[in-house]
Amino acid sequence: MFEIIERFHDQLLDNYEFTSVCVEEIFYDDILKELFEEANPISGLRGCNVENGDTSNLFNLAALQSPIICYRYRNHFRVVAGVFTLNMIRKGIAQRHVHSDYKVPDVDISLLWRVIRRLGEGIKIEEVSEGLNVRQSVVEKILAMDKECSTLAYQQSKYSLQPLLNYQKLNRGNIDTLQKLIIRFEQVKETDEFKKLDLAHIPTIVSAFVGAKDGLIRTCHPQAALTLIRLFKLLKIPTDNIKVKWYFPCEQNIFSDTLLSYLEHFNFWQESITKHCGYRGLKVEFIAPHMVRGLIFIVR
């Protein structure tokens, strides 16, 4: 691993060029992906509170101050430096999908799912409209929403969400589970607990999807994560189906005061999930580098 990184360092500035690249064409390098398996680099941002607002100027400025260094790979680019900047720009793109005056509509999830299923089976828009007795414009709007969702999802991954919510890759078990969750959603959406949820955070969660077999979500947004966990509880998702990991920031030198602030943040998550979200049996897994585990034990 170190030899490969040294080779990157030696050859990084060979034959470089400045060019404009669409964010959707940038993916993580394979080595970075391996590093992400062991430590979440986004956790390094947890020590500060950043409000980016809804303007693109700040993201353009960040891109100028911290260039994203990539290399060409087939028909796209793979990033080797500037991951924090890339993640922040992708966060900005997700934020721009949700306007400041956005109101979560009262969506009939059951109707939406029936439209998607029929379209996924190859039925024409006109036939779907006639069969479900809905206007054709409604079906077309659902298609537009699906396209927007596909663009928003997996922005931290080299994978992409296929059209119609990945319908073509769903097996019978997946479809049955989705239908059960939709029924539960329709049952709880009129409850007082559900109305307290700020579902405007959900697009932030969608943008944090990671293409993995166990359905990872990597996010540093507390309100968005807690909203999702509260929604899980209302949908009666069992504790065994949820795993929460808190990644300790990777730092070379760390002082006891800084360590205590990190531990307080970890305790906040554990208390929020067990007391305020209702998952009393769910333990947050603490992921820390080997170099600080002994120090953490002493401080705690």
C-alpha cells in the first residue's frame, strides 16, 4: 500500500492539466475506497459546525482553494486528492434540490409505487394512466421525480441508482418488503409522531447512499441521520436490521481536551438513539484508530 502511495506522490504532477469536469464523472480511486473501508474521512469534519447556505459561490470558492486532483480512467475521472472538497460540492448539489421554502407534499406512496411497478414491467405511460385512473401528467411527474432521485443518490459512490428505483434488480423478497413498508408508512403518516419528523432532511440522506451490499449511509449531518432513525422506529424496523457506527477522526496528534469533546459527541449519539429515537437496545459502534484506543480507555 505504501509503495503505491509513494508512486502516486512521485508521479502526481506528471502531465497534469486544468480542465472543467462534471461532478457526476468523478469517482473515488480504488485505493481511497480501501481506506474508506477502515476509516470514514468525513468524520474529520465532525469537530466543526459548517453552514454552507444555498449559494453556489461558496462551493466555487472552495473548489478554487482546494483543487480536486484526478486521473483519467476510461470515460470518467478518479479522484486522488481533494475528497473533502468533492464531498462538500456534492452536498451543495443535494441542498440545491431542496429550496428553503420547500414543503413536503402529502404523497400517496401506494400510488407512486403502483406507477413505478407498472412502468418497470414495461407498460406504456398512456396505459399506466388509464389503468390506474390518473392523469398522464401525474405519471410523467413521477418519472421526473424518479430521475431526480437517481441523480441525487449514490453521490459518494461510483455506482448509480438505476431508473424506477432500481426496479429491474429487485427480487420477489425485495418487492414484498417494500410493499410491507409502504403499508406501514401509510398507517403512521397521520400520527402525531410522524408529523414531528422534518422529512426535508431525507434528500440529504439519499445523497449519502453508498453502493454496498449492506446498504451503507455515510453522513455527518446529525439531524438528517436522527430523522431517518426516528422514521425507522415508526416503520417498526427491528434493531437487528440497523447498525450505527461512529468513526473517530483520524489525527496524528490529539490532546485530552479534544478527545473529551469527541467522546461527548459519541455519547450524544448513543443517548439520542436510545432515549429520543426509541431504540433502547441499539448500541452505537465506536470505530477508532489503534493509536488512540488505549488513550480513549484511560480518559473514559
